[in-house]
Amino acid sequence: MAALVPFSLLRNYSPFMLARPFVVVKACNLNFSKSVVLPLPCRRLPFSTRAAHDEQAAAKAAAATADSGAPTIFDKIINKEIPSSIVYEDEKVLAFRDINPQAPVHVLVIPKLRNGLTELAKAEGRHGEILGQLLYAAKIVAEKEGILDGFRVVINSGPTACQSVYHLHLHVLGGRQMNWPPG
Ligand code: 5GP
């Protein structure tokens, strides 16, 4: 059965998915003095090593074809060739629930037109407008999902950050207490 599941998705089953380098925008009203700091052993358990290796291997494999121009799974979602749970949509932006949520709210926000934005590292001046629209759409999603009091926006850019789909996307995460540092 496991053989039927694409390797790129299997790596998502790691509970340590968020324990990796990424670009993060924190939006939280919590007073720092009230923030929860996990003791070190809770942040990194021994069995995380294998999952992290799988995740890194999948990310490297994805990066190898990142600039091929080939459509990604997100193109199929945009074209409604495969189903997704859409949370917000306008002319330029689509937001849908992540298939492997890492929080009670986990929504991906993507540009409908990739236009060279396979990853944030490829951003140029001409992308300024869509980047702003994506960030604003993330706020709209947070509002719709009722998590405006505290949510996190994550962009994994490149293999070192374990990006697995090369169509720029923002992860909007919320509905539970987030910890810091993320790992
Ligand atoms: P990345 O690892 O590139 O930052 O994030 C890619 C995200 O896309 C992952 O969180 C993964 O769960 C999600 N994803 C991959 N394939 C699909 C899919 O077919 N549908 C949905 N809704 N999400 C997907």
C-alpha cells in the first residue's frame, strides 16, 4: 500500500516537518513573558533523524527538477484537475487546505500564475506585486479561519529548507500554540 503513495508525500508524515529551516513571519499577540518554551529533549527526539533524512532526500529530489518548467501538483489543483479544499480564491491567488496539515489550520496560498516563481529565491523586482498579494491573501485566510489572534506564515525556499513543491507557496498555520524557535 505504501508503494502507492508518492515518496514526496510520504516525507510529509514526519511529525517534525516544521523542525527545519524556513522563512517565517510571526503574527502573534502573545506576550513573550507568557510564551511556552519546550525543554530541549521535547524539541528533538531520537527517532526524528530518519524522518528528517527522508524529508531532506525528497526535497533534494524535488529540487533536481525545479527549473525544468514541468507542471507541478499545484498546476493540477489550479486547473481543478485534482480536488482540493479551497479556502479563498481571486483572480491572481488560490488558497487551499494542505493535504497533510501540521496544525488545525494549515492552508497553502499560491499564485495562479507561477511566472518564474518556483521558489522565493527566484523572486525579482517584477514579482513585487504578486508577493504582496500573496501575503495579503494569507491575512484574509487567517481572518476567514478565525485565527487572526495568532498565526504563522512559512515559506520553505530551496532544498536546505526542504521545499518539496516548486511553485511558490505560503503555508498559513494556526489554531494551536506555536513554539519558538521553530528548529
Ligand atoms: P513545501 O514542503 O514545498 O514547503 O510544501 C508543500 C506542501 O504541499 C506540503 O505541506 C504538502 O503536504 C502539500 N501538498 C503536496 N501535494 C499536495 C496535494 O496534492 N494537495 C494538497 N492540498 N497539498 C499538497
